[in-house]
Amino acid sequence: MRETADVLFQRLDWLRNSTVEVKNTVQQIFVINFQMYGEILRVQSLVTNQIVRSPQMNLEAPWILEDCLGRVSPVHRQFIVSWEVCSGLIAWLTLIYAEIIF
């Protein structure tokens, strides 16, 4: 009977230690998440400040896409509203330039 009680106490001790380990791990996860959140806010404010202050950020000026052969295609920023549009534009320009070459 004493051996059974000892085994039971060892298992309960293991469970108590495991609970402490889980608690410590969760605390570390929270600390890391809050640190990451703070850094993301800091980077976001830096980027926002640079965009607002940048004199080059004129929405009227087009982007200039230039391929490896030096062909230039101006694209207005208002036209690019998503990655799909940007990807489609690049694919379209690739087809046009391929027809010109061949």
C-alpha cells in the first residue's frame, strides 16, 4: 500500500511540476507576443511617418517599370489596387514585349 501511495505522490508531483512548466511557457509566450506587438507598432509608425513626410510620394507620378532590355512602361499608381492587378499588368507587359521581340 505504501508503494502505491509513493507512486501516486510521484505522479501528482510530476503533474504539479508540469502545470508550473506550462504556466511558465504561457507567460513567456505572452511576453514575446507583447514585445512583437510593440515592435510592429514601432515599425508601422516609422513607415507611416516616412510615407507622409516623403516628397517623392506624389500620387500623380507614375511608377516606371523597366525590363532587362531597357524598355520602359509608366504605370500610374491609382491603377495598382491589388497584387492581382500588379501581377496581371506584369504578365500583360511580358506578352506585349514577347510579341514585339518575336
